[in-house]
Amino acid sequence: RFYTTLHNNSLELALSSNNKLKGLIKLHKDPLPKFYHSNVTYKITCNDCDAFYVGQTGKRLIIRLKKHRSNINKSSDNLTVVSMNRLLGHNFNWDDTTILDQELSYKNRLVSEMLYICPQKNSLNIRSDTSLLDDSYL
């Protein structure tokens, strides 16, 4: 009777299912290796003592670490904090670099970097890196 009523009124029946194929098949992306993350605040530890350096980059972490490593070959006027500390005998553990935070905004990465530097006694960072941080964060 149902189909007769549909046919007499020139109606067609349309069926659909709640079990869609896209709900059953998930497309997952492989996670990025840590050195390929960008927009990060990172920490490089010293192999010989408990000192460390905290930095931030908008580029891939692997690119920034390569720049840190190669900077020691430049003239002494253009050395980074990492290179100056390498010359003072610190041997950085590049392979064990830790990502502390990931932020798209440059300003947020700077704040994150300052927040990780400030409370630490063993940070090799220049303390002027935290001069813009409000005292309420300390």
C-alpha cells in the first residue's frame, strides 16, 4: 500500500544510511618528527653540566639547530649565545633538544621563551632576553 500511495502521488522514495563510509575510514596524517616542527620554543641542554639554552624559532627546528652549529665558524663579532658558550667549553646535546611550546604567533613565542628562561638558574641565555617580561610573571 505504501508504494502504491507513493506511485499514485508521483512521489519517489529516497533512502539514506547513517553509516557512511567516511565515518568508517579515518585519514590520519603521520606525526612529524620533532626536528621538523616549526613555530616552537626549544631547550638545548649541555652534555657536561646541568646548563641549558632556551630559544624560539618560526622555522623548522632542524634549520635553527643547523644555524646554531654553523655559527661558531663566523667572526667573534657575530657569535650567538650558543656559540659563545660552546667556546667557553659547553658541549650541547643537539640530538636531545626538547620542544617546550608551540605557538604560531611570534609575540607569544617570545613570551613563552621568557617564561622558560626566567625561573631557571642554569640558563645560558643572556638575561636581557627577559627584560620585557612583566614582574607579575616572576
